[in-house]
Amino acid sequence: MPKSKALIGLRSICDYLQVSRKVFYDLVDKGLPVKRLGNRWVSHTEVLDKYFEKAVEVEKET
């Protein structure tokens, strides 16, 4: 998927991560880097990629 500086919403985040909304909310509770704008969840794909890259690095260290 092409990288963009545009914000993506909940449905697009779930599609990008290939997860259900329930898993999305579980990930939010665990620190997924998303923000609330009014009643919408938003993030950037680059931020999500960095979050998971860091998580993989931490997993490899343990």
C-alpha cells in the first residue's frame, strides 16, 4: 500500500492492518498510535508501520 501523509480513519486502519474492529480496540488499549479527532479514530500508515517495526524488534530481543 502506498505511503501517505494523509490521515486514515478507523475502517482504513483496520483494512491496512487486516484486523477486525475488536482487534483494533484491543490494540488501542495496548498502545496503538492512533488519535481521536472528535468522534473519529485516525492515524498515518507510516506511524503504524513504525509502531509494528519497533514491536518486532522488541520481540526479537526477548
